[in-house]
Amino acid sequence: MNSLVEAKVVDYLVNRLHCDPFDCGTVLQCMRSLACAAGHELDERFRFAGLGAGPEGRMAAGIVDLAMMGAGCETTEYAIRQQLTTWITRNPRKGRV
């Protein structure tokens, strides 16, 4: 776990994707579990996981890459927003980070 990367991800979610700050805890928890399933932690190395982390892991890795000012991924912003909505509705609310 890298707190700087997580802070940048939360800033990206709130400022760029206009997510509710109270939903960021849920999104981060989902991203942590996907990174763990891929054999990584939620840090700068996970952003290069891509499709090797699975379809949802690719979304999480793309979010981390965009938050770290990377070139991004092949996933559209619309698909990322849909995935965020799915994570928020299917998982319990964790609150603010």
C-alpha cells in the first residue's frame, strides 16, 4: 500500500471523475482487492498490470495510471465511470478516506 498513490487516486476520482468523496473508500477497497488478486499492492507498479489483472483489474490499473499522470489505457472514460458505478452499488459504503 502506497498512501501517496492512494491520495492521487482519490484526488483523480473527486476532481476529474466528479465522484462523491464518501464513495471513494468503497472504490479504493475494490481496487485494493483487485490489485491483491493480481499479485500486486495498490502502488505505482500496479498501473502497468493491464489485462493481466483481469477485466476489472484493467479498469483499476487504468485509474491508477491516469491518476499518476500516465498516458492512460485503452479503456474509455465512459467505461471507467460505468465500472465505478458498479463497484459503488454492489459493495457496502466505506465512507471517506
